[in-house]
Amino acid sequence: MDIIHGIVDRWTFYPAGASLLDLTGKVVIVTGGNTGIGYWTVLHLARKGAKIYLAARNETKALDAIKSITEAGIGSGEVIWLPFDLKDPRLAKKAAEDFLSREKRLDVLINNAAFLTGPYNADQDGVSEVVMTNHISTFLFTQTLLPLMIEASKMPDSDVRLVNVASDAHINGPSANPDIRFQSIDDFNGEYKEMFWPDSGRYGVSKLMNVIYTTELQRRLSTKSIPITCISLHPGSVDTGRAWRTPYPRLATIVFKIFFIGPDQRAYTSCFAAASPLIKADPDKYKGQYIRPVGRIVAKNPNVAKAGLAEELWETTEKFLRGLGLYTPMSEWL
């Protein structure tokens, strides 16, 4: 199915038609901004005048990316490295606190970094690596930054946005199981050994978590009349250079090159979510929505709206982070 989407996206995607707001004076974070979609997202938004924190783990790769982006030409834009690691929630929180010590506003947060595929591995805290990276640490990073985003939303002519890069992988596989639950960390740690490609099942469930989190956070903010727009998205079928991690890497490489386009154009979906004037003109239309290239609102996995599932995900995540002494629930400060 994703191959079909790749073909359709390629036929219907016109990057020259993308229109982005002037971001002069705006502060943006792009996680995983040193490579792939993240790199091009940083480049496109920096060219609109934004001050961008490129959040990445490896200093050498981050600084090389910043050098390349700067040399490509970004006008008045600025790109700064933010040390960042999602594999350990302690480091994710440290990165957020580092940013808070530097800036007085945050206009756009793009959670782009993700763990894609790899053997099942539980970390030092007993959580699968893909869930820790893609959901728990991302949740903590975002929630730590949220008070500053709320303050920015009170500023004149504010247009604060949270963009979570998800995937259509959240729709199929174990994510589509109507009996899926998130009542405990054990529920987070499914291995899906019965699948031909278990990696894809684990990744898909982590992306379902992203979409549910985005939707639920939007609900909670809107209930408090906080004007922040939360959007999750599928960037399109992207050749990210990860074909070698699939069961048949040579075949996958050929398929990816033929049917999928590069991250330079696929970054436009993230850029649309972050800076399209269409969203500023009609934020209620996009709040809590899931979009595909470029800016098309599409249906989410029905499990996103499953009664009680969002609350389970939120409460299990909060309970885990509180147990590590890393988190104060949103309900206690908002």
C-alpha cells in the first residue's frame, strides 16, 4: 500500500506550489535536523528567516549539517545545534531544559527524529527502544517545552504550532487491532514476532502513539482555550536511505529509488504544517488533524478515537516518567 501511495504522491506533489510564511523573529526546533527530512525542513524554514535549533545527538554530524545548510544560503535565517538524545528520557529532558535556558519563546516545535527499524531491544528502563525514542522521550521533550510554547501563544500575532512527524504505518498491522491497549509498559513493549517484518509492527505502533498524543494534546489545549495548533503528518513515501534495514535490502533499494522521492521534497509536508499561511488563516480546520502531502487532511486510524485509549496512553506515559522523577503532570500546572 505504501508503494501505491508513493506513486500517487509523486504524481500529485508540486513543491513549487508550497507557500510559507515569513518566519523572521520566530524560534523553531527541528529534532533530527541533521539528516533526511529534518535537514531539508531546517533548510526550507531557515530560508524564511527563522532562528532554528537543529536538535541532534552527534555533534560532528550536526555541525556538518549546519555548515552545509548555511552554505546553501539561508539569508537572515540562523541555525544552532541543540544537543539532543531521545534514547534516554533523562537526556531528552536535559535538551529541553537547555533550550529553556537560552530562549524566551518557542513558536514551532517539529518532532521529526525517530527510530525507524532494528532488532527488538529493551533499554535500561525496560522499555522497547522504538517506543522510548518515538513516543516516551518525545512526549517528555514536548511537555517540558510546552509552558514556553503556551507563553509564546499569548504574544501579539502569535502562531504557535506543534508538528509531530508520524507515518501511515500507524494505520496498518498491529496498530489496526481493535483490541490494542496501552494500560501498561508491557502493552508498550509488543515484539510482534508473528509478523514477517516485526520492525514495521513496532514502528507502526509507535507512530500510532504519536498520532494519539497529538490528537489528545490538542483536545486538552483547546479545552483550556490555548491557541496552539497541533498537527501530525505522514511525510509521504520517502527514500531515506534505510533500505538496507529491510528483509530484502537490494530489492527495497530498487523499489525506493523508483517509487519514492527524496527527503528534500517530502520535507514540504512538515514545512506546510509548520508555516503554511492556510493554517494561520483557519487554524480550527487543522487543529488535531493528520495530514499527507501536501496539507491534505486525511483520516486517522480508527483506534485514535477508540474510547479510553488516549487516556491510557497518556496516563501510562505520565506514570512511567513520574516513576523516574522526570515529570510533573500537565494537570498539575495548567
